[in-house]
Amino acid sequence: MTTRFGLLSLAREALRGHRGWAPQWRSPERPLPAYDVVIVGGGGHGLATAYTLAKEHAHVGRIAVLERGWIGGGNTGRNTTIIRSNYLFPESAALYDHAVRLWEGLSRELDYNVMFSPRGVMMLAHSVHDVQSFRRHVHANRLDGVDNEWLTPAQAKAFCPPLDIACARYPVLGAALQRRGGVARHDAVAWGYARAASALGVDIIQECEVTGIARDPQGGAVTGLETTKGTVRCPRIGVVAAGSTSLLMAMAGLRMPLESFPLQALVSEPVKPVFPCVVMSNTVHAYISQSDKGELVIGAGTDGYNSYSQAGSVQVLSHALEAVCELFPSFRRMRMLRSWGGIVDTTPDRSPIIGTTPVPGLFVNCGWGTGGFKATPGSGHVFAATIATGAPHPIAAPFALERFTTGRLIDEAAAAAVAH
Amino acid sequence: MLLIRCPWCGERPEPEFRHAGEAHIARPADPAAQSDTDWAAYLYLRGNPRGWHRERWRHAHGCGRFFNALRHTGTDRFAATYRPDEPRPDIPDT
């Protein structure tokens, strides 16, 4: 049984020298021979899906999460933890704002501190085109009931003092600010969901790679999975595998409108608190915030070619750092500690794919591209409903795979904020 | 940073090039005769394999010409680059 966190349990463990803490989630060595729903992918989205299924749709039965590596070790542990919902179209605003509202209560919901910090996300405009584009976003967001406001350069400087608004190379002509946006602790999100899902009976099996999807020879419906830890029978499979989604869907004979690219990020040496918010500069491509450990967390761009290498080329990082040094001259002499890459699955319209597939029993939640972390609670919530009922949740419905055939794309290339 | 061999100019650093997606995708001769499903497949569906990938590159800051390449998406190693009029090289054993 999971310990409920609180003053009493903390005090009790403090007196015992903190030797009484048990693992916060069950991690069975092997999967059972059969489940009712299997979620493939133990990142934030997959764990959130499993948690919501167990909590709000318990009638589906036994649930398992299969993870190739360790939970939260993929893109959940590799992103820059930015949370915002200032997307252009009403469909996206509904989806991402659903997530932001869930973020606001998530620590209490999971009884786990995910350190959600709505410190404000400010997007800089460097050109007339940026100004027009961002003001359009501000107005569209206001119509959708999503907070987003326009700041003058002086207001932007006041909100983020390290910013150089007179920067000769990238002058700041204004900024769009979403005050409800911010950051959260990415590992805690995976751990908190794992703990809460496990307490509701979800089996989380790590180091268990899916190697095949079995289908009924007559109707084509899924019947189970082949894994490195044996065969698992199950009538419903939810694939939430980010960059590896194409590989898994190919096991069921499906081609996807996805391409996987390395997206890089890096952190600086830790310093005293200097940076009060999140700043994104879409045009010059740098985004930056400061973690609670004091490191500056800097997001760079994607490489120009599809790859699964989790590495990426050095010129992508140097391009981001050049922009950061121009916009924040006081950071010029800071040292960078480490950089890494994650494999992101991008769609042609930069919006995710959530819903059913042509294969009965097979569901997919993918295509979050460069910005999936912000959607974690909302993504899991609507995907769980989709799996449980077999029909898309109303918020997820516009993001169905069929939109690439009908032509009803949701083109968020400008709001996605990472140059592709 | 990758070192890429342009079939016309020789080996050059990656920033001179632009990746141009999966290669050998032929535009249907009569788009109007395509079903919505086939047209969507032509426009959007991609192999995205982890393994050998035939792809197009353009030597944007060089000769400006398109060419094809055979690259491994797990290691980013190039097995070959070839001109559009050349036969497709075989996929290496390793």
C-alpha cells in the first residue's frame, strides 16, 4: 500500500532516519499472460493514460504499461518542461488548455509534488512579422478563453530583467505573455503518475520491449503483443511511444504520417536565481528557463534529418547558444554542463494524433513533436476516455488520424515554436 | 555534424545541405483520379524506419542540386550517395 504523503508520514520517517520509505510504485518483473488494456510506452503520456483509465474507467479491467527502458527515461526526461496553451486554433486551445487546468491541480490529485510553477511564458517578437503573428495569437486566444497578453518591450524587460531589449542583432519589438504558463519537474510527473497508477492496480513493467503485435486473421483486430518478456494477450492496445511510434505501428501493418527527428536541449552550470520566467524566441530559436537546481535549461532545435540516434549535430546547439548570448548578454561567460537529444515524432501539421486506427483494438496517441510535455495530463485524460469507450473524447476528436485523408489539418507550425 | 558526399562536389559539411525527406516517392500521374486515401498516402505517409533509409538531400549552399542518399537512421552513417539518374545502391549487410 502506498504511503500517503503528509506532515505525519514525513515526521515519522524523519524520526526513523528515513529508512522506512518503500518503493513508490510496484514494478513487476514480468507481465501477466493477459490484460484487458496494454499501454505501450511508459513516459508521462502513457502513465497518465494508464492512471486515468484506472481511476475514471476502472470497468475496462486489468491494465499494464510496458516500457522498453525505464519509466520517464525517454522524452519525458529529456524535454525543457515548458507548459503553456497559447496555440492558435480553437481545437488546439481546447486540448492544451485542458492540460493546463489539470496541471494546476495535479500535485494534489496525485499526492505527489510535480513542482508545477506557473511563472509565466513569454514569447519574444523580433520582427514586424512576429508582432503581427503574436498579436493574432493573443486575440485568437482571448476568443478561446485562454490567457495571453501583449507586452511592450519595456514591459517585457520588466517581466524578465536579464533580457536585452535593445539587442542590436535581435531587437525586441514586444512579447506575448501567458501568465498561467510555466514549468514542472519532469521526473516527478512520471514518478507521480506511476505511483498513483500503481496504487490503483496498474502493472508497470520496465525493460520490456514490444517486438510484435498479434492480430486476428479474420477481422484484423489486435489479440496481443510479443515482448522481450513473453507473449501478452490483450484486446486493446494504446501506443504512446513518441519517436518510436512508426516502428510499433509498422508491426500492425500501418504506415503513419510521422517522421522522427532528434531534438536537443542543454543545461548550464547551476547559478543563483537569476531568471524569473520562461522566455521563448521562436524566430532565432532559443528558449530558456531556470530550474530549481539553478541550471539554465535551454532548448535548441531539431536536426534537419530524421534519425533515431538521440544525439544530434553540434551546430544546432551552437545556433541556440549564439541567440541566447545575444538576448541575455549576462550569460555569455556561463559554462554549459551537458546536452542531449530526444527523438520526437512530428506530423505534417505539427498537431498530435489521438484516437482510433484502422486496426480494431489498436489506439494511438502520438505526433506531439517538439511540445508534448505541456500536454501530459490532458493527453492522458482524453486518450484514456478514447480507449475506454472506443470512440474519440470530444476534445480529442479533431486530432484523429483521419484528418490527413479529409484534409482537416490543424496547422500549428507557428505556435509549435520550434523551427522544423 | 555529418560529412556528406555530394555526387557532384564531393565531401562537404552538413550545414551546406538541406534534407528533403524520403526518396523515390513518385507523384501520381493523374492526381484527380486518386482516391482520398491514396492521395493522403502520397502526401503524408512515410516509412520512418530505424535502419537504412533512402532519402533526398539538396546541396543548397553548393551546386544547388538534389541527390539521393542511403543513410542508417540509427547511426546516421551514409552507405552511399547517388545521382537521381544512377541505379539505387544495395542496402549494406551491416
